[in-house]
Amino acid sequence: MCGIAGLFIGCALEAVCPKRLLAQDLSAAPEQEPYKSKFGDWYERSTVRAAPRRMVLKDEQGLFFSPDFIPIMKHPLIQEQSDTVKRNIMVQQLYRYLDFTAKLEHVVVNRVAMSIANGYLDFNLPREMVFDAYKIYCDEAYHALFSADLLMQVEDLTGIRAVTQQLQPYFIRRLHELQHQYSESNLQELVEIFFVIISETLISGFLSDIPTARDVKPSIRAVVRDHAIDEGKHHVYFADFLKRIWPQLDRRYRKEIGKLLPSLIYAFLSPDVDSIRTELSSYGIPRDHIEQVIAETYTKEIVSSHIANSISSLGRYLRELGILDDPEVQDRFYEAGLLKREDLILG
């Protein structure tokens, strides 16, 4: 029994605790390489410990988000909108990014970080790696905090309220749908764990773009840069975590998760068109125009190509572990447009 609150009446964390669910006989687990922590300077260098609170100043020059990172901005029906609508679209895109970050870190990533840190997973992991999960938990909580903080600052500065903040982001809805495909709690927990591995090994690539966008306000670029510094270390951690836990999984679980990986990748990287549709409706844009913008901006080919080009590092990890050697897993990746038949190279 774990946790003071549940010491006598059942654990308060029972609903989210995947303890004793996932691994096969650990006595048969392969010998592991020594763990090389990336968090040795965490107390001195992590954002939560070392970075100042970022403030958006009233006279600060620059945009709230770069149009280069807003695909709908290139559509003719959006280009013909007023400057006010275009400015609002950039602000709402910032809100969408910040809300996505806050909910990803709070609702999903930190559940898994908590499970690792508290020893709720029956995987054989190095003691220091388990301890580092506490640091990741702190990092992610602070990422959620500074995202919410920045969103509120921009709302107060611009008078523009977040249109879609109360909507559940697409990635959460889709993750829950994928979990509910399985009646077995073991697999439901594994789906969440592998979603976190995917998100933590992919998000650092996106974060490398915005800090270099000189048209964006310096304070906003600084927040994203702070996030990127931490997430670079998280990427290394979860890539190592994947390498250690995969050989320890029961073969049946490996098969199911391997086949589900493309769906988890799409859950994380697909555009949240429901949120975009709701936002565009708030500007009074006709419904048929909205549907045309979405249909022509986010075609199946464009989305699959973007996603395939975003997962090169993750693809390399999957190949190294032999996950893509399974013919059924290969077929799922082919069907999703993430694997080329002729050379078995992702993207």
C-alpha cells in the first residue's frame, strides 16, 4: 500500500497506478547498460530552478505567433480576411499551443512520470533513472504553469480571450479512444505510457523552430526556448526508457503496442481541426468557407507527409529495437504512410 492518504483505507492514487501490470518475469530481463543521467546539473540549469518568469511587455515588438507555423494562414480565404482577424488567428494559435502544452504535461506526461518515480511500474530500471523521474515531474509541472501564465498575460494584454481553451484537445480525446479499445487495464496503461514516450521524443523537434522565428515577440520565444532546453533532456531520457522497457514486456503486449504505434503517433501530431473550426466560426466566417479552408489545408497527403517527416528519431529507435521487424507492425506503418515498402525507412 502506498501513499499516506491511502494508508488505512486504500491508496488515493489507485485509479492511476499501473503497478504490477506490465512486465514479464524480470528475472529473465536482459542485462542493461549503465544509466547515464542527463540531469546531473538539474538543480543549477533546469528552467524551474534557474530561469526567470517571462513577462510579455506592452511595448514589446513582434508577433504573438509566426504565420509560418500556422498552415491556414496561407489559404486564400484567410488571406482575404481583415488584419484584425489575422492578428486574432495568430493570438489564438499561441493560445492553442500553450493550452496543448499545459494539458499534455499535466494530464498525461506527469501521470507516467509519477508512476516511474514512485516505483509503480514493474520494470527493472536503474535507481538513478527512477529518481530522475521526480525531476521530470517538476519540469513538466512548471511547463504547464508557465504556459498557463503566458496565456493569461496575453489575454490581459490584448483583451482577446482564448476561444477554444475549454475544449478537450484532440490528442486527449484520441488517446482515450485508443485506450478504450482494450478492456484489459494492463494494455490501457501501456497505451498511455507509449503515448508519452512518443510525445517526449517528438516534441523537442518542434520546439527548436519557434525560438529562431525573429518575427515573434522575444518573451514568447524565450518561453519556448526554456521549454526546449528541458525537453531535450526528456527526449534522451524517454528514448532510454523505451530501450529498457521494451525487452521486458510480455510478447503479447509488444505485438499489440507495436501495431498501435502509428495511431498513437497520429494522435499526438494530427492537427486539432475541431479547435480550428470553432475558432474560425467565432470570426463569423461562413461555414462552407471554414470547411474549405480545413479540407484544402489539411489534406490526408499533407498531414501524413508532415507526420512521416517528423518522426525520424523515433523511427530509428523503433528499428534498433526490432519493433519494425514484425510483419503486422510493418503493415500498420505502411497503411499510415509512415513506412516505405521498398526500403523499410520511416518517412
